[in-house]
Amino acid sequence: MKVGIQGGKGSFNEEALGAFLARGDVPRSARTVYCYTTHGVLSALARGTIDYGVFAIYNSKSLMVEETMAQLGRWQYRVVAYITMPVRHMLMTLPGVTGDTITQIVGHREALVQCRATLARDYAGVPQRAGIAGEVDGAAVAQLLAERDTHIPPTTAVLGSRAIVAAYNLDILARDLHDDPHNTTTFLLVQQYAPSDGIQADKSKDQ
């Protein structure tokens, strides 16, 4: 059993999967597949290389997740469950990098939107980038930073989940940068759609 998620290791999507597992929506034996984007999740589901998919659909601050909305009409799938969770954004760096020495802030577009006012106030003048080197997921960018990838300067700060700290041995530069103190995101758990799903449901009603 495999579950593909929209993010990488240490992402909010991985936290959402943990919640689905704890609630019993997904078998605890399921293995995580990091698909990084909603397109990656839904295309893998269509190919049958994963059994379930997890991706974010709505945030209390940035509203509909643009990346997800661009994909929804392109694929067929069945919604199994959803969950709404608190989302706390941290700013993380390599050990030794300080607020005075960071040269850019990189994160998912949604994360930057959710922290827009706080970043403008506390890090005015520091350039912001929605992804880097083809990676749009904050956790994936953190991995590049930890691996000292040449595409990302070591003075980069990554915006994302606190779980990234343990996953990639980074330091927390600042906590709770989200503008909305009650910031939440809704995640969907989906399965591959089968044309017979609706027929079976109708039959069960008749019985």
C-alpha cells in the first residue's frame, strides 16, 4: 500500500498523512511516496503507482490552493476523507546563518502568501522566491539546502513546517510567521476513481 503526498519529507502534507493514519483513514502499513506537487500525486494515482493521494485544497488565509485548483478538472479520483489542520510556518536555515546574513527566503507560493505581512515587516528587503531549481515544495527546497546543492545559496532561509528541522538538521530562525494566528489548511485524501463506484453505491441504496 502506497500513499503519494503533495509535499516532501517534513512537509505539511506529511503531517496531514500522519493525521489520516492516526484516524484510521489509511492502513498504518502504508508507505509514503513523496510526489511534491498535486500534479505528481494525481498523475501517479492515475497510473496506479500509488493507492492513495494526499494534497492541500484550501487555506484559511490564502483560500483555494492555486496549484491544486489548476489540476482538479484534469483527473478523475474519489475523495475518501478530508482533514483541516493548524499550519504553523517556521523560517529555517543552515546552522550558523542569522537573520542579518540571510540573502533570500524560499518557500511554496501558498506559504509566502500566508506569511506576507509578517515577512514584509520583519524581513523587509530580503528577496522572496516561490521555489527554486524546479522545486516548489518547501521541504524539497530544504533538502537541497541541507545537501549543499549549488542551485541554492547556503544563506537561504526556507519557509515551512517545523518537521523540516529534524528531517534536514536545520535551525529555526523564526517561529510562527503566518499572518493569521488561527492559520489552517484543509487536505484531501483521495483514491483512484472507478466508473463502477457510482453504480455500486446506487445498488447498495436499492437494497
